[in-house]
Amino acid sequence: MPLFSFNRPADYLDAAREMADADRPTMARLLAEEAAGRTSDPEAAARILAEFPGHSLRQEG
């Protein structure tokens, strides 16, 4: 099992795609939301979230 290091938005996005491929859409969406949140470009963040449609699953607070 590979070890993952999440230092960049791309790391979260790669993991989100792996979860989507593994038919784990909820986990994919959470990882995509984290990637989008760590992206400084609002347009890029919007593209990330569009790739993984759905309602926000994050719990704030």
C-alpha cells in the first residue's frame, strides 16, 4: 500500500480521482473540496468542484 503525502492541491485531486475510480463518490467529493479550498485560483477551484458534482459535504465549525 503506497504512502501518500498531501502537500499540494494536486495531491488531493489525484486522491479524489482515485476514489472516484474506486466507486467512492463521497470520499472523492470530500477530497475534491479540500483540493479546491487549497487552490488560490477561483476558476481552477470551480473546475475542480465541477469535476466532482454534488453538494458540499464539509462540516464547518
